[in-house]
Amino acid sequence: MSAHTASRSTSRGGARTAADSRAAKKEILQRIKRAQKMAKLPKDVEIPRDYQQTSSLPADEVRDVLVDRLEDYHAEVHVTDADGLAQTVADVLKDRECTDIVHAPGLGEDVLTSFAGSARADDPASDPRDLGDIDAVVTESKVSCALTGTIALESSESNGRRAVALVPDRHVCIVRDEDIVYTVPEMISRLDPERPTTLFSGPSATSDIELERVEGVHGPRDLIVVIVKQG
């Protein structure tokens, strides 16, 4: 059999496999539907929403929980106030010898005033692959869940496009006290479902079958979180 004929045969075989998968899926759904009908289950089922949606913990305790979770996930955390924000960010970048950084276009003017290197706003129209060559990226955040140690970035001027938080190897993320909540439902309620959202808990990491941890697989391997206390 010629290579051309073998190629056509493989292609047809792949198409038959896909068709078989669709047929199997249809059969499974039909069986489920028949089982539900035999059990006389209602068509509509009310989903219980009695999970915890608010917290009465003081802001300081909620912040401490977030710090504990982030550090457990191997993130570096700094806690400062508004007056010390610029110097804290500058010190973090200096310690890592960062001289060329990109920041979210709408990043607060108070964040990089003490940074001595080259800082430029990200151009959303630029090739995201170019972000892999910079020393670090600096963004704000939308909301963070202390209970799970999860930070949410929502595509915006201050948080940047999704590529900004996924391509660079180092991410300095600003988290403000008023944007820290305790529960997941609280976090979700603050997000716009129509905007692209990135959720992360610590640096990018995975582990193989032997549970060997590898960082930087699908995002920054170096996450530095700067929490800004109110007042």
C-alpha cells in the first residue's frame, strides 16, 4: 500500500473514530434521560445556595490568612502601606536585578515612582511572546480570596491583558486591603463574568507522577505579592 493510500486510510479511520465518539456520547445522554424519567425525577431542581457567602472576620485576620496561604504556595509576600508601596516595589525589583519591566497600562502612578530602571506600559496590540524577554511584570489585582489564597486578575487597564500574567517569568502583583475577601462566593461576586479572568494561587507549578514539584510550567515561576494595608 502506498504512503498516499495509507494516509487516506488513517484519515478515514480518524473520522470514523470521531463519529463513534459522538454516537457513544449520544447514547449515554439518552440512557441518563431514560433513567431520570423512570425515577420520576423533576425536570427542574433547585440548587441549594446555603454555603457561606460572607465573613465577619476583622480585616487584619483576613489579610493574615491570605498571607499564610500565599506563602504556603511558595509566593513571596510583602505587607506595606500606601506610603511605602513605591519603595517596596522598587526594593523587590532591585533585589532581583530587574532593569527592564512592563506594567499594566493603568497601573497606579504611585507604584513605580521609586524604580530606577526602564518601565513601560504594556501594549495590548504587541506580540505576547515578547513578554517572555522582560525581567518582570507589575500589575494590580481585582480581588483575592483569603480562604484559598487565590488572586484574581480581571482583564482591565490596571490588571492588564491575560498574557501579562501568564507569559513573563516574574510577576509583581499589588493586592490592596479593600480587595481581599474571605470566601470564594465573595470573590466571584466581585468579578465581571463578561471579562477574561485569571485566577492563580502562588507561582505556576505542577508535579509529576512521583510528586516532584516543577514551577514555571504555565505561568510565572516567581510570584511576589505586595499587600497594601488601608490607612
